[in-house]
Amino acid sequence: MIATPYRRRAFYYETDQMGIVHHANYIRWFEEARLDYMRQAGLVYSKMENAGILMPVTEVQSKFCAPIRFDETFEVVTRFARFNGVRAWYTYEIRSADTGALAVTGSSCHCFLDAATRRPINLKKQYPDFYETASAILRASQTEKEQA
Amino acid sequence: MIATPYRRRAFYYETDQMGIVHHANYIRWFEEARLDYMRQAGLVYSKMENAGILMPVTEVQSKFCAPIRFDETFEVVTRFARFNGVRAWYTYEIRSADTGALAVTGSSCHCFLDAATRRPINLKKQYPDFYETASAILRASQTEKEQA
Amino acid sequence: MIATPYRRRAFYYETDQMGIVHHANYIRWFEEARLDYMRQAGLVYSKMENAGILMPVTEVQSKFCAPIRFDETFEVVTRFARFNGVRAWYTYEIRSADTGALAVTGSSCHCFLDAATRRPINLKKQYPDFYETASAILRASQTEKEQA
Amino acid sequence: MIATPYRRRAFYYETDQMGIVHHANYIRWFEEARLDYMRQAGLVYSKMENAGILMPVTEVQSKFCAPIRFDETFEVVTRFARFNGVRAWYTYEIRSADTGALAVTGSSCHCFLDAATRRPINLKKQYPDFYETASAILRASQTEKEQA
């Protein structure tokens, strides 16, 4: 799947007194970008939650290479990296859209929970259609990567 | 009721690039202070929610007189100003604990909702015990104010 | 001036456990919308700060009529309401772009500070060109309102 | 150095619609805990910044094992893990103070920048006193770990 990078300006309230975006906000941008990526792939997370599936974050990693400043437009390239029905992995690259400079790289891991019981879900067993859809997105994503 | 002012340091991530606490955070401090005040008065909000009563904010006002800076200790004096079973009003004064200088004044108004139906609750009719408790806190708060 | 309303989706991290956008975030949305409005009017706030003029918030008011939910697209109509060279007033209306329902109304007041000294600025005296530009935007905004 | 764990309640506005603390907030808690740890060790970060040394985050990692909920008291145990004058590494463990259950583990890496030039600082060369102080804290921290 060829997704359009997620793109917006950095807000004033996202800065701190160092004069740059506070690092915890990049973790929030990962979320914004991931949900935008999923939407482009046809998986609208709000619908997933309404259908009873939660996808909480179990792990997150981030390297901060160069700061993003207030009013700067940034872009996030999200990749769906791995998926086995029990966990899903995403990677992120945040760049300044003004300069193209790499600002932040990162990754996140997610599990799936039943919204009612809060117990882990194995999508392959419990939601096979959803498992197939996600697997197809992963394959399309990998093909894209190989071609890039 | 004589409540101890709510007190903590300003966090680094609460500042913005002006080098002061971002104004939206004071609205969050009102919430921290209000829930602390309620707890001191014997009304633990997490228990209220568990019992099925939500208390969302319907209005908020704030004047920013002087900034609070990173690492500064601030104090919030909360007053329970008015209550009629359908709405509750609180007022707030945030001061620098270091200098005593007035930083922010504000107020908030709240209604009560049934957590399941999200419909308004009249506490006087539907939760008379809770209404009496809150009314007693209001009276104690007003007596304190007159004596001050 | 006829500004395009500010528009985006509500982020997941902007919700709280009531299942709606936390009220302090609407104050942040006012800021996003105000800076977008100013940009459309030709006043880019990041350039103002670079030129040494800060525009902090001195007052904010807000009424919460109906909640915005995760993933909902909202629109903010900002109006430049008053300006005298020492203070500027803005008003805001947030609506659900999906239903058109009014969600939040509010207003903010701002002063102007010298970035170096942090002392108040009277734009009329100290930055007459900027004062004229802002006054022209105000007049255009009022004409628009009368015609609406 | 034997530091007292950092401890407070989770705020309402830190939750999201999953009914738990949003994961980006744990990254903020790491910061709160780190600055508290440094203060206990005699290194007050606000004084460092005033003295012209910034300590931005260059990397952060986190595993989310169990959620913290609104109103729950949590504790963060911070360890000063490594330091070479150019970078400093910290690790964190967040536990529910109510149950003792491990909620989040994580680590962060930091560099040192000259506040004026924003260029990297080698503390060993440029601030030898500060380097010695930090090294002594590291040794004390390691001794404590061995004895634990």
C-alpha cells in the first residue's frame, strides 16, 4: 500500500521552553500518523473500537535526531512492519517538510484486546476476516518497500 | 470546610517556548485542584464515576495575571461557590508558593450526568443523600469564607 | 476578512475516560484556530515572535455545549472581535463538521509584550505599521460580520 | 545515592477513552521522575538551564506492561545508569503504589547542549566540576544497585 505521509504544522502548545517540540509529543504524532495510515488502508480505528477491538500500545521506541519547531510543517512516513494476529508493529520517520531533514525515527508495538473483557485477542482465530485484511495490507506494504 | 491548598511544582513539559507554563495547563490545574478539594471534603470523584455519576465541565473562565515558570511551586485555593443539585460552581486562585504572587484566577461550572445514559441528573431528586452531603460541604465552605 | 474555518479531526490522545475530548483541549484548539486565522489574514505569529513581539493570553472563557468525540472532524470559526493596540480580543465557535452541531463557544483576550524585556507594548505607538495592519483586519472582519 | 521514588496520583486529564492513562503520558512521567531524582542528587535542572546547559532527550524506550488508571497512585524508581560526559542514560520503573504491580519500564538517553549556541557540550572538558559531581552520583547509584 502506498500511503500519503501524514502532514501538519507543529502547534505552539507542543513546544517547551527549549523552544522546540517537547519529545513526548512525537509519541503522540506517531499515533496521529498511525491512525491516518490505517484509515488510508481502509481500517478506521474508531470503527474497530466500536466493533469491540482495542489496539493499545505495548512498546514504543524513539530517537530524536533534530528538533521540529513551532509552525514548521512536518511529515510522518508510517510503515506497517510486522503482524502475526496477536501483535502489530509500526515504524515511523518524521521529517521537516520545509527542509526534508530527518527529525525523529521510532517504532511501536501493539496488541489487540476485547473491549468488554480487556483480554487479549488472537485476530487469526477470533476475527479471521480482519486478520486477512491486515495481512493483505502488510503484504502490500512490503511489496512497496521492496520496490522503493 | 477548611481545605489545604493544592500544591505542586510546574513540570517542564507544561512550559511553552515563551518560557512560561502554557495557559491551557492552568485549566488542567483547576481540575487537579478541584478533585483534590473534593477528596478532602470526602467526595472522591473516581468513586462518583464508579457509582454512575459523571461531572463534566460546562463552562470555564480564567484570567492570567502573572506567569508560573518551570520548577516553581504553585498553590491552588479552590472554593465550592454554588450548588443547586443540577449544577456546581467552583472558583480557583493559583499563586506562586515561592513569592505568594497571584498568577491565575478562574471558575468552572459543572453538571451531573448519568454515566450510562449520558442524561442530566438532578441530584436532589435522584441522589438525595449525595445532594445533602454536597450541600453540607457548600455550607461549611461559606461559613469558612465569612469567617475569613 | 473572510477566513476559512479551521478544520481537523479530534485525536485519540485528546479524549479522556468520559469518552469525549477533554475540555482543556478546546482551549488549545482556540490557539490553533487563532494562529490559522492570523496566518490567513497575513499575520504569521511565528514571524511576530521572531520580530520580538509576544502575544500571550490574558483571559479565556469557554462554554461547552456538546462534546466532540475521537475521530470526529470539527470546525472552528474565529472572529477578531476587538483591538486597541494594547489588547486584542478573539471569539470562537467550534462545531462538529459531521453534524453542524455547536460544540463549544469561547473568547480570549491577549496583550503584546516585548520578547526581550517582557514589558507591555502599545502597538499604536511602538509598531504603528503593525497597528494599522491589525486595524485593517479588524475593520474587514466587522464588515464581513455586518454582511453576514 | 538512595533516592526516594517519585510518587503522585494519575490525573483525570491523563486518561484517554480506553479508560487508562494514555501511553505518551508515561514519557512525561519519566521526565518528572528524572528531574525529581536529579534534585534529590543535588542537581537542580532549572539551575543547570540557568547556567547555560540544556539536557535534551535523544532517545526514549518504553514497555507498557499494565495500565495505570485515574486516581491511582504510582511510583517511579529512576536509576542513573550510565554517563560519559557527553551522554547520560536513565532507566525507569513505574509501579502502582496501590498494588505494587509493574506498569511501565523504560529508559532515556540525553546529551548536553550549550543553551546559547545549541552545540553539544563535553562536560568532562567544558564543565569538569559538573562532570565530577555527576560521576560521583553515578558511582553512588551503582553501589546502591550492587547492595540491593
